[in-house]
Amino acid sequence: MSVHNLDVAAGTSTMSAMSLADVRTPNGVEPARTAPASPSATRLRRRGWRDPRLAVGLVLVAVSTLVGARLLAAADDSVPVWVAAGPVRAGDDAAGAELVPGRVRLTDGAATSVYLGTDVAPVGIFDRDLAAGELVPAAALQPAGSGRRSDVPLSVEPGDAPVDLAAGDRVDVWVVPDPEAAPTRGRGAAQRVLGAVPVAVAGSADSLGAARRQVVVGVDGGATSLGDVLGTLGSGRVVLVRVGD
């Protein structure tokens, strides 16, 4: 090997030694390499109760609840009335009857006068039978001192009573002289025997109109002589005319 080559080799060795010396600590230990810093994680911040969006949401919920309650109240057009919780018989005292508050939807405003409202205490004697769950008519209660009621049965010819006659209706009972029963005396004028008496049993109308209809009306025994009533009823044909309050 030539002297020139030895110098080059020596120089290379010297540079390598210097490079190693540059990256080593004075005690000869190579320092640890530092890893690149990772980016910090982004976390969602919890919004506090002072967030204006929370306040706006609460206001919207409160307003919608109030509006909904007012709409429901406006849509309820029913009125409170008394309802028979159990069967009621004619002659029962209202103080001992099972009556509970109920509601009926108004259709034409007539319910306030037809049915007994809960703003009126039920007092008196029932003049008709009521089934469980039936609304109490305002005219179903009579004063306690009006006298004991008697149920008078009537046999009505087809066509001599309203087809849709129902229990609770009030009727005038007329007697029309039957010319076939007394042809020699002629036909007299009709006579009203009972006025505005309640119908306790309406019977059923024959769809063919061939059978008589059995109707029961309530008569106040203290105000009417049953003997006179029954005698007059037997003198002719009975006709029932429904009347209003």
C-alpha cells in the first residue's frame, strides 16, 4: 500500500471517530432519540345551564304545553250531569239512590235542561225506573210531598201512540169514544183524562201494527182519583199524545 493510500485511510478513520464523538455524550453513552409529539385530542365541551339555546328550548316546551291545554279545554263541550250508578226504581228516594257525577256531550244545548246537572242536588222521589249507567232526567224527580205514585197500565191500539215513545216521556192520556161500543149514543167529544204524566214502561210497538201496545204511566194518587180515571179509560179508545216540558 502506498503512503498516499495510508493517509487517506487514516483521514477517513479520523473523520469517523470525530463523527461518533459528536453524537455521544461525554461519558460515552449515546442519547435517546425523542419521538415526535402526537397532537392533543379534541374534547367536546359540556354546555352549562346558562346556554341561551337551553333557555329557548324550555320556553318553547312551556308555550306548546299551554297552547295544547287550552285547545283541549276549548274542545270539551260536555257538561257534568248525574248518572245512575245502579238500578233505580220508581218511588225510590233520591237520597238513597246510587248517583254519581258523569258528563254528557252537548249537541244542541238541550242537555242542560233535559238532564239533571251536578250543580243541582238530587232531591225528591223518582217517578220512573232508571237502568244502571242511565243519565238522570231533570223531570224524573218529583217533590217528596206530591203523594204516592201509582202505575196505571194502558192498552193502546196501533197508531194511537207515538212509534218512538220511550220511558221518561210525558204524555197526555185522551179517551176517544168508540162509536162501535155505543152506536145509539153517537160519537161524543174526546176527553183528556191525564195530563203530562210520565211514561214508566213504553212497551214495544208491533212492526206490523197488528197488536196492541202495553204502556204504563205514573199517576199521582194524591192529586187524582184512580177510580174516576179507570172508569173513564174504559169508556173509549185510549190515545197518547206526547207533550214537552
